[in-house]
Amino acid sequence: MRAILRGEPLALAALLLVAIVLFVAPLALLARVGLTEGGVLSLAPLADALQSGSVRRALLNSLESATLSALFATLIGTGVALLIGLTDVRAKGAVVFALLLPMMIPPHVTAISWIQALGPSSPVLRTVGLAPPPGSPNPLYSPGGVAALLTLQHMPLVLLVVLAALRALPREMAEAARLAGAGPARLLRRVILPLIGPSLVAAFALAFVSALGNFGIQALLGIPARYTTLPVLIWQRLASFGPTVLADVAVISVLLASIALAALAGQVIATRLVRTPITGPPQPPMRFRLGRARPLAEGALALWIAASLVLPLAALVGTALVRTYGLPLTRETMTLDHFAEILLRQEVTARAFLNSSLAAGLAAAALAALSVALAYFLQAGRRRGARGAATGVAGLADISYAIPGLVISVAFILAFIRPLPVLGISLYNTLWIIVAAYLTAFFAIALKPVAAAYGALDPALDDAARVSGAGFFRRMRRVFAPLVAPAAASGAILVFLTAYNEVTVSALLWSTGNETIGTTIFNYDDGGYTTLAAAMSTVTVLVTVLLMAALHAVGRRLPPGVVPWRI
């Protein structure tokens, strides 16, 4: 009994308890509410929901926007990845950093910045005299606008996946094809693309699932365009406060989660069908010299960065600096009052910054510690049962990451709307329910770099520590935790970046006094306080860039690939 209460069994039991509380219980309760009728498991609630015209329209709109955006994101992201990964373009680290920045900017901030960049009141377009006539509809308020911004938001995901696949390709294959007389086009068509086929399928699935659950862009662009998707419908239904609202929302959430999980299952099947066996160790891929075409390629990358990043951010900053939205940005109209308002005068914004920093910081620190423990059992655990249990927990983390954030929120509302048994403590309408939802939604982000760091360690380290008589907790404290600390810090920063800016998870969980940055920006824009929303968004983007720069500095001590933009 004493052996069970110490060391590895105790740590593994604690991880399993965390998995039950964070993953199993909330999602099981959501499934029970959404897939039962009269206490019996049934698909009738889903069938009844699909009889509703609003649900069917939202479902079709979600599938349309997610599919189109994933397709274009895959095409553009693959092309950019091939250009960066296989050619001699310069400043690749800086270029990839700039290309990935839109992914780290919150979707609702992306939507706000583009609305302000292309609308008739755009401070940038009005300053240069290119703004549409007053009263003109914003071109982004349309199904095409939703798909376009989802493409911009998720193209960096495809870029990351394809770049990783190119780094893993054996160089000998490309060299053999070159020796056989294959030119760049034929080499790309006959060798490289077939070999990275599984990664292209994975990239499409990742972009599809991410677009499916994206709330900020779909709400800010879709609601004015009357283009309602499933995440927006869930938010609207929950805001209606009807007598059966939780049951209705649970059914729609199960439908949304089912589509996401079906997409992941389809990815697994398709990956197996297109998989091509690779022999030989991974090496740096072939580099094609562009010659005189290199300035054109670098110019195209610079133009894409300017169009996708510089233009909307300039419009965002311009809106934050003008006295009244709709004025051109000149010396006479420029002011810092909006920044002073959100930073010094508005209690809600100061509280939102504090709440988001606290919630994201707690989640990042907790997930870093949990990842160090779980990754040990995944990589260095000796007992087959322990490794299998850890693999199961990691699988639950991956599934929870794939499930849209609004579904996680609904599951936590169902699980914690009543006080906790025995303790009698209620998490509902507190900041703690948001922290708990962050732990569930972002566990996989923290785990990946730590697992990669463990994989690079020599297994003999654990053997030597055991022979010297070190117990589990001492081995973790003196050997493994210091070695994987940089990777854990990297994962923690990624979690903080994601949680600090998000609105999808907290959109349904916030309450008065527990506002987050994302919900406050969304509420400002929804309430017509455009300049305040722009000022708060600008500060958020600045914090994001600084945190990414800190992660870049930490990345010098990490294995290749842990920090995405370090090439």
C-alpha cells in the first residue's frame, strides 16, 4: 500500500484523475444530454435538431465556409512552404515569423482589423483617398468574406505542417531524381508532393477543424451578412435563456463536435491511403537556386505579408488613433485618448487584462507541470500499462484540442453549473471555470514540445538515476525537469499566447467581473465602440508580438521544430 501512495503510481493516478475531471466528465455529460431521450442513448435529438431550418442552414454554412477556407489555406500554405523550404530565398526565419503572426492574433481582432481596413470608414483608405463611398456595404460582410478571413487565419497552420514534412524528407530521394534528369517541376510532381501527401491531408483536416470552430470571424462577419454558422447559432441560442436552452445547445454542440471528429477520422483514413513508405534518415531537403527569379519570389512573399498583415494592422492602429471612427488619419485627428481610456479609465478593460493574464498564466503554469509529468510516462515510462494510460490521456488531450472551443464551453457549463459534490463550491460564473476550460482546450499545445524534448534525451539517464537510488519525484526534480524546462517554457508561452487572446472558449463562460480580453473586445465592437475595440486590439497584438519574440529567444535552447518559425 505504501508503494502505491508514492512515486510513479501516485503521479500516474493524479494524471488520470485530472484527465477524468478535465476531459471525460464534461464531454461525457455533454454527450449524455445531447444524445439521450428519456434516459436512453438515442440519435433522435440530433434528428430532431436537423428538422429545424436554422440548424440545417447553420450546418451547411459551417461546412461551406470550413471546406472552402481549408482548401484555399492548403493551396496557399503549401505553395508558400515549398517556396521557403525548398529554395534559397533569404531571411527565412523573419519571413516565417511574419507569416505565422496572423495565426497568433485572435480571430476577432483579425476580423475587426480587416473590417476597418476595407470599409468605407477605413482610416488608411480615407487617408490615401481610396475609401469606398460612405454608406457602401463592407465587402467582407458576405459568405466569401468569411471564407477569405478564415483562409488568412489558418493558412499558417498549413505552412507549419508542410514545413515540418519537408524537413523530414530524406535528401537522397531528391538527389537521385536530380541525377536521373528530373527538373524542378517533375521532381516536385513525382517525388516531393507524393511523399508529403499525408501531411497535406493532415494540413487540410487541421485547417478544416480550426475553421469549423472559429467563432470570432464567423460572428463579426457572419451576423451582419445573415450568414449564421453552428458556433454562432450556439452563442445565439445560449443568449436566449429559454427553458430548454441547455438541452438545445448541447444537441447542436454534439453535432458540431461530431463533424470535427469525423473530419479527424477521415484524415486518418485518407493518410493511410496516400502514405508512401520513406527509407533513410531525414536530412535537410534539396535547395533549388532561383537565380534571377529570387527577387521576384522574395517580392511576392513581401507583398503577401504586406497585404495579409501590414494593411489590416495599419487600419487597426489608425482606427485606434483617430478621434472619431470614419475620420482620415491626420495630425489634427490623431489622439491617444482611446489608449488612455482603456488602460487608465475603463474598469472593465483593466479588469479584463488582469483576468486574462491571470487565467492564461495559471493555465500555462499548470499545463507546463502536467506536461512534464505526462511526457515522462509517454517517453521514458518503463511499465507498459503506465505508458498505455499516458497515451490515453494524451489522446484525450488531442481530441479536446480538435473539438471546437464553444463545445468545450457548453460541456463545462453542464458539468459545473451546480456546486461541486462534497465540496459545495460552485465554479460557474467565476474565473476558475474559464481556467479549467483552458486546461482542457490547450493541454495538447503544452504537451507537444515537452514530449519532443523527452524524445531527444538518452534513456540511460533514467537508468543511472534509478541505480543511484533516486525515487521518482527526485528523478523528476533533479534530472528530467531541468532538462526539459526550456521546452516546458516554450509550451507554456504558446498556451499563454493562445489563452490570453482567445474568445471562443470564454464567449459562453464569462460573467460580470470575470471578463476576458477577447470578450471585452468583442463586446466593445458589438456595442459600437469601434475606436475602443481597436485600441484594446492594438495593445493585445503588441503583447502577442512581444511574447512571440520571447519564445524566439528561448528557442535557441530547444530542439529544432519546437519553436515553429525558427528554421
